[in-house]
Amino acid sequence: MCENANMSAFDWDDLRFFLAVARAGRLTVAARRLEADHTTVSRRISALETSLKAKLFERSPQGYTLTEQGERLLAKAESMESQALAVASDIGGADLAVSGTVRVGAPDGLGTYFLAAELGALAERHPDLTIQLVALPRTFSLSKREADIAVTVEQPTEGRLVSRKLTDYRLRLYASKDYLDRHGRPERPEDLLGRLLVTYVTDLIYSPALEYFSGLEKYGPRRYECASVVAQLEAVRAGVGIGILHDYAARQYPELSVVLPDISFLRTYWIVTHAEVRNLHRIAEVHAFMLERVKANRGLFA
């Protein structure tokens, strides 16, 4: 596909457009990320295909899908991108200033109730650093650069990823004091019969590690299902019912009370980076900061 003569003929900047489309899968999304119009992006992709004499994408109403040749170019382009970033970091970062953009992907619970404040403090400390916190109930692809650093609920086992344990965390059953005043406090699991349980939307769970209610289903046929941790916590705070909440989040609200304390769920967060960018100065700085702040607040998670 990529003979030397052809490689020397194309505009190297076209690779930046190629990577954006390959990762986004749609011209409009890639254009927005590149701060360009979609016709420019389309033109640059066509120019790259012409110069390489290769079809890189299959076009359809659903978006752009890489061909076999496109997949081969993606691996080479990502390697080149990583080397360029490393050079920029080594040369431009000689004065140890932290600058640039780092995107952190995290589950919505940890992102909302811990990282939002902590990473905000880091951004305030470094005026040339932009931190993008993406706190959503989903997984993040580091190979597609959806995030530079990701927090996951399962340790990844595939790809060129570097992971380490961030912290264990515990979840327990909670209810608001107003709810308990109105309905009474359950003293045993059987007391959950007939109660409204605030829980997740089963078919939107993105990891088996998040299936907390599977052992309680026999006690809770009545369910109010919310797709995000934030919505579940707010529903419990409002007195709607009893829900399984993260201790580190629920402890921030004195109106919430643990019920049936013998029922708890221990899970683990992992912090993950891509091997090719993990040593970039800005990414290493944010990574180290996250580890340090979780360690400093270990009592919140214990």
C-alpha cells in the first residue's frame, strides 16, 4: 500500500485528518475536533487516498469505516503521532512547565464526586494545562484517543495499555432519613420486599462488575431504574427509595443513612494509560496527581 515513493508524495499533515476520522468514525465529529469544516476534512482524506493510491475508508450513511489498508495506515500513523508527541514533550518540556491538553475518562460516580474537584485544583495550578474530564457511564478507548488517561472498573488485558490499581471502593445500601421516617428502617433483607429499589438500567450496564443488584432481585421486584450513578444518588436523596450507592459519594450527604450494613460490595478502580504516551510530561503529571490525591483520601474510599 505505502510504497516509499508514494509516502514521500503526500502531505504529512493529512495524517492528522486521517487519525481524526479513523477515531471518530464520522466527518462531522472529526471536523469539530479539528476545528475545521467537514468539506475540508473530506478533501484532505481524498487527497491522502489519491497520493497513496489506496482506499482507506468505506463510506456509508452510518459513517466512515477503515478498510484493511486503512487499518495498516492507522497503526503506522499512531506510532508516528506518538513519536512526534514525545519529541515535543522532551524538547518543549525542558523547563518542566505543564502545558497542553489531557483528557481523563472516568466512571460518572468517581468523576462527579471526586475527580471533578481534585482535577479542577490541578488545572488551577497550571494555567497552560487544559484538563478535559469526561465523566460518563461508559468505557473509553485509549487506542482511539478517546482519553489520555482512563479509570476503569476492570483491569484491561489487551492492547498496549499500562494499568495499575487506583483504589478499592465499597458500595452499600442507602436511604434518606426522610424515607426511613416514612417507611421504617429495614432490619433484614426480607424487609426489602415491597420496597422500591433505586437501581441501574440493566441493558445499559457496560461492565459485569457493575451488576450489584443481581443478588437482591428476589427482594426487590419494584425498581426505579436510572442510567447514571448521579441520577441514582439524587433519587435516593429525594426519598424515592433504597439504592446501592458508592460510600465515597454518599458520605458527602448527611441526609443519607446506611441500611442493612452487612450487605456491601467491594470493587476496584484501575488507572490506565496507553504505553506510547504515558511518559509525555503533561500526561505523567496528571497521572501522578490522580494517584497521589486518591492515596491522600484513602479514608474516603476505605
